[in-house]
Amino acid sequence: MYLIITRAFPPELGGMQSLMWGLTKEMSKNFMIKVFADYHENHKEFDNKENFSIERVGGIKFLRKIRKAQLINEFIKENKIQGIIADHWKSLELIKTDKKKYCLIHGKEINHPKGSSLNKRVVKVLNNVEKVIANSEYTKNLAINNGVNRDKVIVINPGVGVVEELNKKSLEKVESLLKIKTPRLITVSRFDKRKNHEKVIMALRNLKQQYPDIVYICIGYGDEEENLKKLVQELDLGSQVMFFKDISNDLKNALIAKSNIFVMPSIIHKTSVEGFGIAYVEAAQYGIPSLGGKDGGASDAIKHDETGLICDGNNLDQIYSSLNSMIENKKYHVFGKNAKEYVSRFHWDKILDEYKKILN
């Protein structure tokens, strides 16, 4: 039996939640699995549908961590465990066992100044596991530079499930919403500084001169939402930018599938960094190419000048010229076709083969 310890798990939404659910689901086809996850108010209906055991732990953050560790330590004593896979170094900090431990790392949660108290805690946990599983080459190098033992760290990219058939009603709704608007840009992410919606909106002001019917679809929520809406008004782009949140998965997927370019030229903001960017891969499944940023792990998900482009997200001219070069002569069609072929390498069955190599 393998234990999966996670702070991020459905029915809560997000990239980390999708990653941990996909990994658990795929592993459960090959191994006995027991999940220890954080409490979510709508978890019962979700948990009852799964063929593996999920134990939820609630309470305030600090006490929850201690209580969860106690439950896990007791469970390990009483059961035969082959190994433990955790989503975060903090999930392992209080686990006391000589069983093999594997920790996933994603980027920003290990990006603390070398020698700081947080950095020392990260390094202590990660240098005490069997393998540290980085989501990209960028994250691997970040870990090594911050003091993690080079021999411990390997790269296994996050996986995606095989894409579901699109809902016909949702596709019709998208066409009625967008009508003649083209070209179509889209970002699906939290409204955070590092996701860089702001610079895309600024580039849009210039692109609008050449492409008056251009549209930029922003799906998500977050701290920057009001600032972005204010910027759209200031630049008189109300007809060009559409905001969506709390929409169905079907509508989200239909909006992606009916777009031309997925845009997320991420930057490093303070310690926050895009370790990989599963959203690029999810867009590629629908034949949509991406524009990513050079800071972070986007180049593991996007093959530059083949399935999309990588640019300097801090350089407004580069964002503008990259988008313009993809829109000119509809180059996004070629990139999109390549992206759809490239994405098969990220399917969960192939990704799990990489996990099996280290687990065995």
C-alpha cells in the first residue's frame, strides 16, 4: 500500500488539486492507495465515488497539520506501507517513519532565500526522502541551487487525463458569446501578479489597431481581478476583454477549444514562480498553442517555435511581437496541430511509467 499525503485535493479546484487527483487515480489502477487529504465541505459526495480510501482532516491550519501527522504516524505503525508520496515538503515535516518517502516539488514553495529558516526546513525535509520529484527542469535546478542533494532530484512532469468530448451546448454557447470576435486569446489561471495578465492587456491595446475584432478571454479569480478590470477600462478595451469565473468545466473547455492562442507569459514575482504550467498542456489537448514566459518551467510544457512560443514576460515588446507573429498568417494553426501531437507525452499512463521506475 502507498500513502498519498496532500493538502490540495478535489473537489477543491486548481492545478495542484488536478495533479494530485490524477496521480492518485492512475496509481490506484496499479497499487493499493490510501489518501490523507485536507477537509473540504463538499468532500463526501466526491469521496464516495472513488475506489480508494480518502481520510479528511479539518481544523485550523497549524493544528490540522499536527493532527494529520499524528493520524498518519499511527496508521503507518498499524499497517504495511510500501511508501509515502507527498504533495508538499510541509506534508512530510512531522511524519516519523523509515518507510520510503517521495516528495513532489512545484516551484514557489521551495523558493526561499538560501540560509533562511524556511530554506533550512525545506532542505532538511527534502534531503531526508528517497526521491524529490520536480515538475520541470527549472524546478529541479531551483531545488539544487537552494541546497537539495542533486542525487535526490529527478524530473517527472505533471500528467493530464485523455481529453473529454466537448459538450455541444457549451460549444454553441461560446459561439453565441464570441460571435465574429477573432483572433481569440485566452488565459485560464488565478489572477496573480506572476501570471502577467496585466502585460497581455497592455499588448492588446496595440494589437487592437491591427485586429479590431480581437478578444482576450480571462477565466479565473484572485487578488488582481479588480486591478485588471480597472486597467481594461483605462485602456478602453471593454469590448476586447471578457472575464469569466465560477463557470462549468464544460464551458471552460469549450472556451479553450474555440480560442486560437493560450496566453500566460509568466514572470517571477517575489518568491512566486511558475514551476511548470499544466494549463499550457491542457490547452494543447484541444490543439491550442501557447505563449509562455522564460522565467519558470514553461519550456518543459511548450516546445519553442513548434507548439508555441516562449518570451520574456517582463518585456512588453516581446509579448506583443510574439502574439503578432503567431496571429500573422494564422501561424497558430500549425503550432496548434503540433501541440496536439506533442501532448500525448503528458498522458497519465506515460507519466505513471516514470513513477513506477522510482517506486520499484
